[in-house]
Amino acid sequence: MNKSKLDQRYSPYTMPCVIIGAIVDNKANFMLCTWISRVNRNPPLWMVSINKKHYTINGIKKNKIFSVNVPSVDLAIKSDYIGITSGREKDKSSLFKIFYGELKVPMIEECVLNIEFKVQDLIELPDHFIVLGTALNSYIDNKYQEDGKLDMKKINPIIYTGVKEQPTYWSLGEKLGDAFKLGKQFKI
């Protein structure tokens, strides 16, 4: 076998980049997050993992609401900037056109997809909080849909790889096939 062990603190797989929005100290604040996943279909529960040091977690804990905003590759530079800049030092709300939905949580108009969440649970880990949120409302511009379905090629989300030596951003590659159908071609 020609394999070596990897350091388990780093993620050798791809993750979507999203921008988390929350009200912190009575103003809109945003942070970049790559540790996100949908964890339940009905109700639609999602998980985001946020380091305890992040300013944004304070607003989420206090108000029990947050947004997830999916940027396209066109926002890669701004997305990385808000990931390396703390809301404690800089007001990042002026970087975007902000809108508010039913929950009155800040969302980014320039992002292709926006989802409002109500906090279901907060799980404290040694250096992160797992935030479980119920998705209540989603917003997408019609130009990112094809026949009423999301078109990932048009959305062109930012993909993150968390490899220790050089974390990088990628764009979406080519479609390989339809899930739960592609394997039907396999013959034993």
C-alpha cells in the first residue's frame, strides 16, 4: 500500500463557501463559513460550525436567528476579505446591498441564494459552536433557475478546500451525471 497518514485537523474534501449574516450589537455583520451542511429534510435543519472567537456567534446566540448567503465566484475576493476581517474591527455591512426577510436577519442581495434560519439548538464544542438552524425562507433570483430548479452551473458557487499547506477556493466543475441514476449504468 502506498498511502500515508493525514493530519486530521484539516479537511481534505471540498466544502461550500457561504456568508453567515447576523445582527451583532444592533448592526448587520457577516462572516465567511465553510463548515455547513444540511442535516435533516423535514423539518429542513442545517448545521453551521462557527469558531467561538468569531464576532458573529455573539449575535446568533443572542437573537437566535441568522442567514446563509451563497456567493458566486464573482464575490470571491469580497468573501475572502470578510473571512479574514473581524466585525470587531471593521463594519462589513457597507460591503453589500442588504435586505431583510420575515425574520429581520440581514441578507446579501448580491449573493445568488439567501436562506433565513431560526436557531434550533447550539452545541458547544471545545473550540466551536455547532449551530443547528431551521430554514424558514429561501430567496433566489430567477436567472439562477432552469425549469423551476436550481442550476448549479449558473449559480457557480465558491468551493473551499481546507488543505493545511494551502487552503484554496475553486469554482464548480462539470456535471458528471444525475445522482441516484448514474450508478444504474454499472453492470457486474
